Amino acid sequence: MNYKIKIFINSFLLLPFWLLIKNHRNFELVSGDILEWLRRYHRLPELTYFNFIWLMTYHLPFRNVLYYRLKKTSITISWLYKRQCNGPYIACGDIKKGLFFCHGFSTMIGVNTMGENCWINQQVTIGHVDKGVPTIGNNVSIYAGAIILGEITIGDNAIIGAGAVVLKNVPADCMAYGNPMRIIRIKTDSD
């Protein structure tokens, strides 16, 4: 279907949804997510109805993040509009604003808390073992196929490399990679 026709149709379908979101108690989190997704796709980060329609129409993982934010209301909304896509699966405690999935295919997220502006790629597994679930800081990037398990902490600005198996804490401003996991420090502006 033509790009303009899709956007035109969805502009009518999504209007009640947009009005519900603007009055929802989690609107601050939703607006933070919208702005982060727009920034990641190099679009002008403005909280407009058109940008919302664009994300809902062309970025399926964004829907899952939105439905997670709306919690109980999302069941009705997803039934009225469109269902969630097959991943990412989000089942966790507290996730701050700005959660971004770059290809959310086959991604499972189960955390205690996750900070602001986290980037997660495809086929990532974050979850619990008998000892608990991970806590993830702000501005963390987790690349394709990474596995993060247990009651561990991933520090702010950390990078988890593709295919890494993380079973121990990762300090702030560090990169974890490989299996078995190795950690290297990332140079910061203050170094």
C-alpha cells in the first residue's frame, strides 16, 4: 500500500488512541519513548500526532513498548487497532523513558529496573535465574544475540557486545564482550 494512503488511513484509526494516550498516567514515559525513537531514526524529535502515526504504522516494536507502558489499557487498544508484533517481549518491573529496539525480533526483556535511553538489538535475552533478575543503568546499548542473566548490575553508559554472555556485573562506562565475558573500559571525555 502506498505510504501516503497508509498514513492517511491510520490518521483516522489512531486518533482515539492518541487522545487516550495524552490523558494516560504514563504519558510522560510514552512521550519520552516517542522522542527517543524519533531521534534514533534521525527525525525531528517533536511530540506530534503525525510522528506518533508514523511510529505506529512503520515500527512494530514501538507498539510493544507502547502497549507495555499502557499496561491494562493496552489489551483493549491492541484489540481495536493492531496486535503486538512477535517480539520484543517485555515482562518486567520498572523501565524508564526512551526504551528503543532496533529490530526487536526474538528479544526477551525481564529486568528489575532499566534506566533511560537504552538501546536493544534483536535476539537479546535479559532475564532471571534462581538468584534474581538484572538491573540495567541509563544509556546502555545491548547488541544482537547478547544474553544477560541473574541478579547483576549493568552500569550507566555500558555497551554489551553482540553475542556476549553476561553473568557478572558490568561497571559504568565499560564494554562487555565475548563468551566467556571480558570487560574493557571505554574512554570518556574526562579521561
